[in-house]
Amino acid sequence: MVGHQECTMEEDTRDKCTPKVSRKTLTAPAPFADETSCQCQAPHEKLTIAQARLGTPVDRPVRVYADGIFDLFHSGHARALMQAKTLFPNSYLLVGVCSDDLTHKFKGFTVMNEAERYEALRHCRYVDEVIRDAPWTLTPEFLEKHKIDFVAHDDIPYSSAGSDDVYKHIKEAGMFVPTQRTEGISTSDIITRIVRDYDVYARRNLQRGYTAKELNVSFINEKKYRFQNQVDKMKEKVKNVEERSKEFVNRVEEKSHDLIQKWEEKSREFIGNFLELFGPDGAWKQMFQERSSRMLQALSPKQSPVSSPTRSRSPSRSPSPTFSWLPIKTSPPSSPKAASASISSMSEGDEDEK
């Protein structure tokens, strides 16, 4: 990191004063020109831009000067100073800051006072030295006093103090090096935003504890701003409630989706099991058919065989006589004695069969 540079005096054998430059790490703010011990009286040879870009002279840095008001110090200021610092391989950047009197006289009122603007520049990393109460128009005496080689500023003509361009004589002397402006950011733009949204910032500062007197706000406007702050708080609360309600509804929807999905899975499983059990080819039908067939078998008797098997005849028994089932015509007995005789004859016949 490029640090601050100090200039010390040493005499060589020819009794000539040559500056000795040493670099320090950036650990402190840039010094003020009227407080630094660097009062170099060595011969200061004039350089051309081509020589400076080649890195000459080797015994000292190129002293570049940039000036301005630097009110509400912003990134556009810092970028301009960065360009001025990096114009040449070895450079020492002096920054001049105009006082409140000059600024109010030639440009207008500032938001920051001169002390605040001086301090803002001291803490910019690209600045090696700050010159307080810088002149509005650069004079040869000022350039000689601070041993300035080149002046860096944007190339737009700066008309002020009765001149069409306060840098015209610097340009004619070949000491002007242009830098580029940063579009979209400027002190005037920042002030315009504040003025445009004045009510917003007034309410903001009232809410942060500033009084109406400090803000130069009337009693009626103060009450109006405070009421608007209360309304905004209520709106914020309502917004928070709406957001929480949306979160709750989203959670309920997610849980309901999960429940519906689980219910669908369970219902599919139930239907599948039901079809497996009671479907056309289900287990219940097979079981029912088996039990039905068993019940039918149990209820219906077995068919008797057409012909009974022949008994084996024992040799001890005589073959049973064959009877003829043809009807025999018998005449009724003529008398009781004849009937009894016929009955006795039948009984004898049975005993013979046995």
C-alpha cells in the first residue's frame, strides 16, 4: 500500500540540497501542509508530462495538485483523487481545500464546515498532504511555494470568479492533467435527494430523537410528522401480521398436502387389499368355492352301487333255495280246519329254510 511520504534535506559534496523521499505504511491521517516538516528548497526542475510518465526524475516523486470544495465527501471525490494519484508511476498528491469564506463567496453555502472537510480529505487513502485555505485561482507564487509539477482536474471549463475557466492559464502552461468525472454522483445530487424527500428525512430524525427546533420544523409540521410516524408503525405491524398469516397459511397448506397425500396412499393400499381379497380372482372367492364344495359334498349322500358284491359261499351251508316271485293262485280255504293245516305247512317250510 502506498503510504505517506516525507521529505528530508541532505547536502551532497557539492552543497546542493536534494530531497530524500521515504515511504511509510498508511497508519495515520495525511498531514497538513503548514504542519509538515517538508520545506524543500532544492532546485525544482520543470517536467513535461512525457517525462513524468516515464518515471523521471528518479530522485523525487512528481508532485500533483488537486483542489476542490469536497463538501459531503463521496465516492466521486475519491475516484478523482485516485486518478490524480495514479497519473504517474511515482507521484505525491497534494489536495487543496478551499475555506468557508471563499466557498460561500464564489459557490454557495456548504453542508459541512471547512474543518469537517479538511478532516474528510485527511482520511482518504490517496491523499499524501492537505493544504488548508487553498486559493480559488492558482497563482505562480502558490505553485512555486508547494513545488507543484502538475494540476489534476476534470477537463470541463470551470467558470467562476469572473473567469470563463479558472484553469485556463494552467492549461496554457502545459501543467494541466485531466481526470474523468464519475457520473451519477455529486454533492449537488445528494443535496437534491435530501430536499426532494425532506419530509421523509425530517420524520426520520424526529423518530431518532432530534427536536423540532433542531430540525427547524414548525409545531404543526412536528405533530403531522409524528402522526405519520405512528401511522407507519401501524402499517408495519399490519404488514408483519400479514406476513405471519401468510406463513401460517403456507404451513397449513403444506401440512394439508401431506395429509392428503398420506390419505391417498392409505386409500390406494386399502382398495388394493380389498380387491385382492374380494375381487374376481380374490382369495375370498377361492375360499368360498372350496367351502361351498365341501358343504355340498357333506349334504349330498353317496350313490349306492348298482349291483351288490356276491357273498362267498361257505361250504358248510347248503345253497339257499331259489324262490320264484311269480304269483301263485291259491284258493281260499273251504273250512277252518283246512286253514289251520295250511298255516302249519307254511311254518314247517320256514323251519326248513333255517
